[in-house]
Amino acid sequence: MKPVSLIIISIILSFLFMGCIQTESTPESTAINFLSALKNQKWNTAKRYSTEDSGEIIDILANMMTEEYSEKLKVWKIKVAVKEMDESTSLCSYMDQDGVDMEFLIKKINDKWKVEYRF
């Protein structure tokens, strides 16, 4: 094999390896990923970013989904502000799809940030 081919293969493999590495969980990334999953109605993804109790609420929300509400979610512009309260708890403020100011807690559980979502 030519040296140029080996270099190209090495570069491709390094990009593939970097894509497999997970980035560190932060309150901000958790909040955005959680709300993006809700917006796109990816309920199982939203549950991955939430506490176990919140997962049950997401199941209820998914079962109550109407076509009108689904359409509102599709155009929802997600903007969050996360304020750290202490080393294991943060508060996320956001505006829901109806323009109402909302908040939820993000807690560090087993070194991962999880959304505590409630109605």
C-alpha cells in the first residue's frame, strides 16, 4: 500500500473513532437535548435525558398528544437559560411552545445530568 493511502485510511479511522466518543454531559446540553427530543416527539430520547419519574410523565404526555399540539411543537423555537444552583443541581428556564415561561430542575445522577420534568 502506498504511504498516501495509509495516511488517508488513518485520517478516516480517526474521524470515525472521534465520532464514537460521547461528549461530557452538561446541564445546558441535557436541557437542549431533552427539549429538542420533546419538540421532535422522540419520546424515548427525551426519557434518556430525564429521571425515571419524569419518564412516566413523558409517557403520559405522548399518550395525550393531539395533532394540533403536535403542529405547535414542530415550530417551537427552543431557547434555554440554565443557572447552576450547586454542583449537582441546575435550574433551566425556557419558554414553551405557547409562549409561557417554564422551569425544570436538572440533577446530576451517577455523573450524568437528568431532567426532572413535571406538569
